[in-house]
Amino acid sequence: MRGLNKVTLIGNLGKDPDVQVLEGNVAVAKFSLATSETYRDKSGRPQTHTDWHSIVLWRGLAELAQAYLRKGSLVYVEGKLKSRHYDDAEGRRHYVTEIVGEQVLMLDRKTGDALPPLSA
């Protein structure tokens, strides 16, 4: 059986996208995305839990994110989970888990003119 690596999130940007242009003129955008859920605790009081996700967008998606997404923007992100590691200058290994976005929909567009979904 084949595997499936699919992530779907709806949340708010924690900061403006950080866009870099790499060798070969390839754009990459990174930003944090907050997703929240609300539940009632044992005493019936509402509690909110927020998770933060690291989002990475490549090429055209990165450029569109730079143009249209800002801190607080409500977005739908669909993509895949990627894990990697690196060694720092002291030789310590660090592990990173990111969502590589393949489709982004802007959900809080204020003007009437609709943009198409942003896709990889």
C-alpha cells in the first residue's frame, strides 16, 4: 500500500512571510501559522489551546505569499509534512519539522475582487 503525507491547516500567520531568494533565483518563504482549538475544562470553563506550525513555500507560492500575506492573515494551507536535521557550529544536532505548502487560500480577503487559489 502506498503512503499518504497530507496536512491541511486553517490558521493565522504569526509574522509576515520571510522570503529569501536562493541560488538559481528560487524564492522560498517561511512563516509561522497558529491553529487554535477551544474546549471546556472539567469545571465547564472554555479553554483555548494554540499550536504553532512552521510553513515553507517555494517558488511562485513564495512570491505570492510575499505580495499578499501579512501577520494575522487567515489562510488555508495544504501540503506535506517534512522533517530534517542539521548540525550547528558546536556540532549539536537539531531536528526541524515543517509543512511544505502546496496550496494556499487567503480566507480573510477584504476586497470584492477574488484571487485564484495559490498552488505550487
